[in-house]
Amino acid sequence: MKNVAIIGKYNYHLECISFLLEIFKNDNVNIYISSTSDHYGFLQYYKSLFNFKVIYNNFSLKIVDENDLIFKLTSDDKCLDHEKIISILHLNQPQQLQCKSTRFLSLTPYITGNNISYTFPVFYPKLNDIYENMVTLITYFTESHIDDDLINFINMNNNYTFNFIIRGGGDYSKLSILKNVILYTNLSTTHMMSIINKSKYLLSKKQIEYDRFSGQLNLSVSFEKPLILDLKTQNSYNIPAVVFDKNYCEIGKLDLIENYECLKTQLKNLKGEILQKNTQILNSGFNI
């Protein structure tokens, strides 16, 4: 049984903790964070799935001495810097590499290089067998992401509720006036996961970044929920999805999708394969 530390002072990227907790669920895990970091209650949700301890506002070098593995949630976080720490790279830029870490994890195939291991983050939440006609988007989202295609797609599938769990700002009136749209802001992690669990599909925004990881990808695989996803991203990650090229309306009516159960089975199988691969990387690739 190993002693594993997960550290991070920032108030973001706590969603990355879940896949590490899954891999090391049979080990002794301590999470070191700032007392002001967890705005959305990620740790409360993780406590329902895993056993671990939380230590607040303590980033001393004793962490390095007392643990077999130390993972930093964000490579450029200055909370603690040491060559023994394995840092997660969220962008492949000079600032992100200015730390003493000699080993890095990437969550995306877009970030590669020496001493960088790709680990697509998955975990095993408690799943509901029953779902509702709901499509859920979880992302940073502003009024600039609202276009006629999105509105037409929502109207085309008016027997579905579209949940927008969003961070950002601006005028969302074009969405809020639609009868089958619900907007959520500042939602707790437990509430968010509950909505995902009840959803039939997840929705990726069209203006996705192609240089970094997007959290809706791992939520799709972990919860076995088919993701409505652009073709380029689907090809890059090779995950089962409901694919469009440029516009959502290419998909048409969701009720006419015939391979839904097949997609769910593929996601379930992929999740197991990814977890096995990640476990091998972190337990063998790092010579533990």
C-alpha cells in the first residue's frame, strides 16, 4: 500500500482529482489544498466514492518525504516545487513547464513531449439505470457561444430538456426564453453530478479548444453518457460520440438516433480499458 499525495493551491482543476482517487483507491491518499479552493464542493462529492484525508493550508516539504507519489494538479502552481512531484500539464507552454518536476501527466493527446505521459481521466461514479430526456452541457459559456444553430437544435428537440451548467457571464436571454432550457450557475458538484446521471446525452460546445483538455469528455466516458461532439475532437480522442462536423443541426432529431445503447456499451468498455491503461502507466511507467 502506497502513500499518495495530491496537492494544489488553486481554486480550479479539482475535477482532476477523481481519476487519481480511482487509480489509488486502495492506497493511503492525502489531499493538500487551500481552505478557499473548493468552491463547488468537489471533495464532498468525492467522499461519497472514495476514502481519503484532506489537509488544508499545509504545503511543507514533509509531503515529499512522507509520500511515495506526489501529484500536483497544475504544473505552474507554486504551492510546492520538487523534482519528485509529478505535475499535470494543462497547456504545453513555457510557463507550465517552469517547475522542478521531471515527470508530467497530460490529460489530452494535444500535449506530448519528453517525460509526458497521456492519461485520459476516468473514474467510476455511482450510475443510475434510468435516465430522462435531458441534454446537459457543462463548460465555460458566454453569450458569444449562442448562435442560430444552437437555438434551432434545441427547438428541433423540444421534447428534451437542455441543461446549461455554466461558468462565464453575459446575457443568456436568448436561451432563457426557450421553454425547454434550464440555466444553472454556481452549482454544487453533487447537484451537477446528479443532473449528469439523469441525462440521456451530454453536449459539447462547438467552440472547443484544440490545445487543452475539456472536462465534458471524461464526464461522458465516466458516466457512460454519449456526448454530442465535433468531428475533430472525436477523432483526436477516439471516443464513442454523436458526431457533427460544423453544426448541431446536422444531427437532427435525437429520438432518431438508433445506436444509443451501442454507444453506451462502447463507453462502458472504453472506461475499463482506459482505467487499466492509466493504472499501468502510474504503477509501472513511473517504476513504482
